[in-house]
Amino acid sequence: MDWVNLLLDLAGLLLWLNWWALSFGPGVRPAHTSLFWTLKAAAPSRSRPWHLLAGLVGLLCVRSLVYWRVGSALNWTATVNANVVAFPFRSDHLGRMLVFSWLSFGLWLFGFYIWLVLLTIVNRAVAEGEAWQQLVRSHLGRVGRWPLAAKLLLPALSGTLLWALTLPGLVRMGIMSRPDSLAHFWEQALVLGLNSYLSWRLLITVVLALYLVNSYVYLGYSTFWGFINVTARNLLWPLSRWKLSWGKIDFIPLVGIGLVSLLAELAAYGLEALFGRLPL
């Protein structure tokens, strides 16, 4: 059931991105790609077809019914894993399955936009004409043009606000214990907000892994691989002075993946320990 939920979250994310992207001009679309363009508008328009959004709402509502009927029969406990803390939802309760369905998708949607923020940070020197970077900036809108410092703070601030809005409902449902005070409540929200940076680990690992594969296996020319190569080189810039190679094999991408994994594990451990010690 967990894998089914993951696939449905990704399907919902694609529905959202297609709905949002249909208002972009034709010049935003990268050539020979269809990642966010499986559905294409006939002409640029500020209006978006609401059937895509209705399909997303239907998906999230219908799957909660399936989880309630099938999950309860399988004695499945749905879990939203926020790294620092996990939130369990009983599958024999329809209302909780509805909340779980929306919260699970919402965290994926939030994490995806946090990924886009990272891409605008590391590729801030990339020209506006680069197709994939232009697509990233188009999805972020005005946020893509914010100063660097604001983008660096955005995951923590937006994550803190997200959990500040979510925690009261989880407390009423008995999933989270009631905070001892208002200060305790905001401490919890802040730690969970800082936890947002850990979502960058998956994106960085995937980009560096694709860069490593493309370095040694010819996969043809496309703007996508050009974007991956530029992004990976920018991510590896702090390690660029190191000479870690053997023959024609460059170990820098593997070192980068290892360092990111290590730092993410240490950060997750520290935040989890800090969350358990609250209130300070």
C-alpha cells in the first residue's frame, strides 16, 4: 500500500504540474521533452482547464475511500514520514484517510517546489534562454526572481508555516500530543521547518547519479542532459579543486553523493534528537 500511495502521489503531482504549466507560453517548453507537458494547450492562455484540477481532487478523495476499505482489511497503518517525526493514520477511519491522502500529496508538492528553489539557487548564473532552467523559473513565478538570501531562507520559513497550520489538526485527531505552551508549539513547527532542507538530498543524489551515468554512457543529445550536466557541475563546485580520479574515472560525483548522504543523516539525527528534547 505504501508503494501504491507513492505512485498516486506522483500521479497527482503530474496532474498539478500539467494544470499549472498550461498557462505558460510556447517558448517555455523545452524541445523534445514532455515531463511537464504530457497535456499541451492549443494556444497560450491565462485560463487553465479545470478538469485537470478536478481530476486531482477526485484522485485524492477516491484514493482515501480505497485506503479506508482495502487498508483496513489489510490492517495497514498509513504513515506520513517527515524525517524528524512520523505521523500514523489508522486506515479504519475514513476521515483520517482523507486527511492522510491530502497531507501525503501536500508534502510531495511542497517538496517539489523546494527542489525548484534549489535549482534556481545552484543555477542562478545560467542564462535565461536555457530551456529547462526557464521552465523551473516559470513554475516558481516571482519566487524564482527573489534574492539569494531569501531563497535560502524560504524552505525553513515556509516549512515552519506549513507545520504551524497542520499541527493543530493533528493534535485534535490525537496523532500529535498537545504542546505544553505556545512557545513549545512554535519550537516544534520551527524544527519541522528546518527539516525541509533534508528534501534536497533526494534531488541532489538523483542529479549527481544521472550526471555520473551520462559521463560514461552516451545517451544521445538533448537539452535535458545538458541541464543535468550544468546542474551537477554547479552542485559539485565546492569539490572542484579536488583531484579524485583513476584513469578516466572521476570519483567526484560519488564523493558528492556520499557527502550529501552523510550530512543529511547527521542533520536528520540532530533534528530528531532536538525535536525529542522540546520544549527547550
